[in-house]
Amino acid sequence: MAAAGLPNPLLGETTCGSLLQQLQQIWDEVGESDEERDKMLLQLEQDCLDVYKKKVDQASKSRARLLQSLADSKAELANLLSALGEKTFVGLPDKSTGTIKEQLAAIAPILEQLWQQKEERIKEFADVQLQIQKICGEISGTLKLNEQVGTPKVDENDLSIKKLDEFHSQLQELQKEKSERLHKVLDFVSTVHDLCAVLGMDFFGTITEVHPSLDDSVGVQSKSISDDTLSRLAKMVESLKEDKKQRLQKLQELASQLSDLWNLMDTPMEERSFFDHVTCNISASVDEVTVPGALALDLIEQAEVEVERLDMLKASRMKEIAFKKQAELEDIYHLAHIEIDPEVAREKIMALIDSGNIEPSELLADMDNQIVNAKEEALSRKEILEKVEKWMSACEEESWLEDYNRDENRYNSSRGAHINLKRAEKARILVNKIPALVDTLIAKTRAWEEDRRISFTYDGVPLLAMLDEYAMLRQDREEEKRRLRDQKRFHEQLTTEQETLFGSRPSPNKPLGPKKVVGPRANGGTANGTPNRRLSLGVRSASKDGGKRDNQRPEAPVNYVAISKEDVSSHISANDSNPTSP
């Protein structure tokens, strides 16, 4: 009750002591006994204790609540620091410093700051996760065009900078992958655009079949980059490339057919120029064809129509074309000195065309094969024919030399005498090479016949038979020369005896004209159908006794026997209707 006398501001000047005095006065007036008075005073003390206890209880509860609030604040602070990945916080008060309310007052602003930081961190996490979720949806293809991504769920228990950096790293990887995919998509789109341009196809209609976002009206960053889009674009590019390859092959086949038909029918260049856009790619590779519309379907159809038209025209001009090829074949055989019957061949061509039992293309192909075979045959005969020409040219020079040697005025100083003299010198050198040339020609001809197991004919006459006949005529010529030399010696002896007996020298008898031996050209003509050239063999040759001349007397002019190549051919035919091969 010591505090009972303290003044109470709420009661003015009234205190417990003044109240107790008033109570005692009342008791005195009433006449309360001491027992009642003690009892009532005890009651008053008890009521005071109860009030104090109640206040103490309330104070204890208030302290407990404050402690709990401080503990909760500290726990919340710990959770915030843990969620934010912070081990400590600058400005955090010491646990043992200040009263509870002071500690609560000190920690409150820190909590508010951490809550604000947490909200900002949650927003950062939400933004980066939203971008990650969006890119993942674009890559997987689950995110449709212009579709909004739902708000991502942020794990508030881990808002550390480390975790945020992990999300940022993941986002950077996804952005890099998106950029790479976007470049692939744009490359595919560009390739499809170029292919569609070359093939003459609708680019926008083709590309939007893969995904609507690939249209030019959609921004670059909004284009689909999903696995499905990339896969479909890759397949489309491969399909278009295959179409391009097939169309180019088709166009090149048509261009080749056009070129062949034009060449067959001698189509003028003005008419060919209408299809320069077709033939310009006849030898181009797939990658080289980049001109828009170069492989359009209508262009290919146009070329097909032209090929069909020329095919029909070719059928109507088949005889003209076939006879043209036959003429080419005859020229090859003629230059190769191979004898054929052109009339029979032409009649056979006419019969085949009129019968209709053979396709025009097959007939032309067969004639082309004949021309190829004829060229191969002519090539195999080329070396031998060249030597035959040399042999015949040498024989012609020999014939000229014989005529020149018989000319008594050949040494006169007439105009052109020095030219003939030089030619005679060259002719003698060439004539001396004839035997070796003939031997070489015989060896090569026999090798050719053994290799091919057929006879080598020259304008229908076996060449070996011609050479054998030439050798026989040359031998006859040598015998004639020996006979003439003997006759000459006898005549000279007779003249000497007459001079001795009669003292005068009679005029010598004029020798008979020489008999020429010529190298024949078969069928009485040359390769080009000109009149027969005389191929003389009238060359002075050594006799069997070594070819020694009588140095004591000048040798009289040699007489020759002239034999034409018609005589050679008739002689071969008369001896054997089927000349034997070597």
C-alpha cells in the first residue's frame, strides 16, 4: 500500500491516503467495529493485489507479444536474407542492444527494405523466366503466332543473384539458339524464294504452307523457329531442288532434241533464236541455273510442243534427211576408196520409209551408226591410203620422167627448161623410193588384212593384187630393158663392122617407142572421178648383172612399153575373177 499515497493525475488531488481518511471518517460516523474495518482493509489490499497482478499479467503478455513479434521479425529477416541469397545485411542491429521495442523499431525499416528488394527481385525473375518460357515455346512449337505467354511461377524461396544469373545464362543460350535457328529459317526462306523464282512458282503460297509466320508481312523476330518448321523447310528445299534437277534434265533433253532436229532439217538461226532461253542451259549444271522462270512449267511445255511439231515435220521430210545421211555415208566411202552400190542403198531406204515398218528415229539412228562405222573403217584405212597416194604420185612422176628423158630437146635453153630440170632431179629421187614404198605398203596391207580377216580393196580391186600386178609389170619392164640393151649392143657391133668394111657409118635405125609400166588406179579413175593419171614405172633400173653401164660408149635411149591402168585391171580380172588376198 506504499504506493497508495501517490498522486494520480486522473483523480486530481485525490490519493489513496485521502480516500482512506474519508473511509475512516465514514466508519467512525457509522461506528464500524475494528474487525469489520480490518476485514474491509484486507479486502482492499487483496483487490489492489489483484489489480497489480492483472496489470503484471497484461504487461507480461504484452512483452511476450513483443518478443514474438521480434522473433517473427528476425525469422522473417532471416528468410528474406536466405531467399535473396544474402548472408548478412549492412546496418542490422546487435541482438543484445536496446529494449525490445527499440530492437523492433530498428529491424522494421530493414524488413521494409528487404521486402522491396524481394519484390524487385521477383519481378526480375518473372521477366527472365517469361522470356525463357517464350523462347522455349517458340523452339518447341507450342507457342502459336501472336499468342501471349502465361505469367511464370517464381520460386520465392530462391531469389539469389546466383539463381538469377543462371536464368540469365539460360536465356542467353536460348537467345543464341533462337538467333541461329532464325538465320537457318531465313536462309531456307531465301533458298525457297530463289528456287520458286527459277521454277516459276508462287513463293508466298509455297512458303506459307510450312508456317503462316514465314510471310513477309510478319516481323523477323516473330517467325517460327520450331523444329517442325525447320524440318518442313528442309524437306521443302530438298523437294524444290529435286524438282529443279528433274526439270533441268527434262529441259536439257528437250534442248538436245531440238538441236538434233534443227541440225537434221537445217533450221535457220532466226527460227532457232526463239528457243535460246531453252538451249542456253543445255550444258549448265543445276547450281548455274539462276535466271527467274528458267525452269517454269510453261517453258518446258512450250519446248515439248516444239519438239512434237519438229518430229511431225521430220517424219514428212524423212526421205530428204535419210538421203542426206546416205550422201554423207557415200562421201565417206568414196574418200576411203570403198566400193558400194549407192542405188541399191537408196532403193532400200525408199522401201523402208514407204513400208512404214520402221520408226523414222530408228532409221536415222541406224544410218548414224553406219556413218560412225564408216568413219572408223576409213580411219583404219587412212595410213594405207596415204601411202597408196604417195605410190601413185610417184608413179606419175616416173611417167613424166620417162617422157622427159625421151625429149631430145630437154637440155635446150628454152623457156622453163631449168624448171623441168629441177623437177627431173626430184622425180629421180622419188622414183628411187618406189620399191621401198611398195614393200612397206604390202607389209601394212597384209597386217591390216590379217587383223580384220578381210581383203583390202581400193575402189573394188584388191590392193595386194594391184601391187602384185605392179611388181610383175615392173619385172617385165626390167626384162624389156635388158632386151633393149642387148639389141643396142648388137646394133653398135653391126655398125662398127659396117664402118670397117665400107668405111662409112649408116644412119642408125630409130628405136621403137618405149613401153611404159604404170601403177593402176582401180576402175579406171582417180578417187575424185577425174580421168586416169598415168603412173609410169619407166625408171632406169639396175640390171641383174649389177646394173653396170658400158663406160666405153654412151648408152642409147632406153625403150619403154606403155601399159595403162585399164590394162592392169583387165589383166587382174582375166587372170582371176576373184583376186586372191595375201
